[in-house]
Amino acid sequence: MGKASKDKRDIYYRKAKEEGWRARSAFKLLQIDDSFDILKNVKNVVDLCAAPGSWSQVLSRRIYLPAKEKGLPDEDMPKLIAIDLQPMAPIEGITTIQGDMTSMAKVEEILAHFTDGRKADLVISDGAPDVTGLHDMDEFMQAQLILAGLTVCTHILADGGTYVAKIFRGKDCALLYSQLKLFFKQVTCAKPKSSRNSSIEAFVVCQEYSPPEGFEPDDLSRVLHERAKGMLQEDAHGNALGTMGWPTECIVPFVSCGGIDAYDSDMSYDLPTYIDEDGVERVKPSLDPVQPPTEPFYKLAIERERAKAQSGKKSAKQLLHEEATRR
Ligand code: SAM
């Protein structure tokens, strides 16, 4: 798909470039914030799967820059931390860490940045593993990432704090809702207008962190496992059927975020035009993406292919071609 055609078919892709966001996902966080006010009155915030950085840009524009404008003293300035497996180009007011958010060493590194002795008020995660196209597998992997984020929360989130994470609304997400409800007083499934209706993607907005009494982070897998066991349906003889029941604890409210005047991400919109010096209406040229990936996987593949070519070895493409012509 060409840039102009994508601009037409994806209004949020075009708007992201016009407004200087690194990815269209920025609108998802903006719309979630417009409905839930999650960025209000927060000081310490962690963006768990942050690259290329559009959610961190939202944090910078909605939290850091207004605080800087007010001229707050250093000790009152917000601490905004972004972590990702991928490297990330700098963003004003954001401290970036490269690494795996599921590693305890990285969790400790995050905590070390909160010098005020206060934990995080908000943890956000738009993380996604590489999608395979096998829906059950993708949903399972996404659920694991949400639970990994929850694990991080048990170490770094302050009581009363908020956790927002991307979820795939598959057949077993009821279990996830009920597990999250063990730790948060309010869990909502939010679907921003900028997330396509055709996609099973949504976001869990978990508010008022309050772990079970006496809870220690080491207890997490036991607590989650017990919850899962309690939801497995049994046959008349008490044998687990392997399917989830839907007790009332796992029913969560559903909120569409973005207001009725927000653009519909499943619609095509006309491209913006301008009138040239001859009075002719012309389509505005398509803009380039705001921040090209710093270390894309294809760069590594290209480097490997180049190294092979230089060493005289055959590239994967050449081998495939030879194989195809032999048949
Ligand atoms: N919110 C980002 C933005 O607005 O620019 C987009 C996030 S992108 C959809 C998903 C990111 O999750 C990828 O950059 C990927 O590297 C990251 N990710 C996946 N698993 C991770 C992990 N275990 N630790 C850190 N980052 C992870």
C-alpha cells in the first residue's frame, strides 16, 4: 500500500504524521485519557512497551511539558520512564531503558529512578508479541504479556494506582478480567475509536490498585493459578472440562473512548487539498513518518545478506531461486 493510499484508508495514520506522533497508537492513549483522566495528577509513570514511542510522546506532551511550563522545582517534576526491547529515539522528559520488562533487573532499574521514595502512579503497556496469525496462540501470548505487566505492577505500582494494557478480546479473556479484578477495584474494557472495530484489540483500564490483604509479589502465580482453577468448569464427577465459566466477577464494563465526533478508524476519508497558484485544487503531498524505526529487524537481515555477499557465500534469496529453478 502506498503512503497516499494508506493516508486515505487510515485517517489516524495521516493525522499522526500531521500532528508529529511517531505512531497512530498515540490516539488510542489520548482517547483513553479523555474518557478516564488517567494522566491527571500523576507524577511517576512507566510505559512498559514503549517503542517507537508515541505513548511516551503523549506522556511528554500531557504531563512533562505542562509541568515544565509551570516551572515546577526539580523534586516536583514528573518522572516518566519508558522501557522496550527495541532502542528508542529520545523524547523530552522521558527516561528510556532498553531491555526486557519481564526481567527483575529492569524492574529494579525502573524503581531506582523513583528517587522520591514513591512508587508509580500509572503503568501503561501497549505491548504486543509478534503476531503469528494463529488467533488462539496470539491471544495466549497477549494474555501472558498482560500478566507480565501485572507482575511488574506488583513491584512498582503504588496503592490506588492505575494499570492500562492492551488486550485481545478472545474467548478466554474472562479469566484475565477476573484475575485483574483480584488486584484492582475497577476493571474496564476500553475500545478507543482509533482502534479498528474489525480488530479484537481493546485495552483494560485497571484502576485503584489494591492487592489482596497480606499479598507479596512472590505469591502472584499462586493467586492467579487459584483464580484460574476456580473458573474451570467441571463435569458432574468434578473433572475439569478445560473451559472457562463466566462467574459474575469476570463481567467488566465496556467503554467506547473518543467521543462521537472522533474519526472512525474503519472509514476512508478524502485526502486534504490545497489551491495552487493557478487556482487548481490539488491533493496535499503525503508526509513521511515522524520517526523511522531506529533498529528494525529488517536492518539486521540486510546486514547479514550483505556480509554473505561480501564473503562470496550465497544469500538466502539466491538459494531459494536456485531451488525453485531446479524443480
Ligand atoms: N506504544 C508504542 C507506541 O505508541 O509507539 C507501540 C508499542 S508496539 C505496538 C509493541 C512494543 O512492545 C514493541 O516495540 C516491542 O518491542 C515491545 N515489547 C514486546 N515484548 C516486550 C518485552 N518483554 N519487554 C519490553 N518490550 C516489549
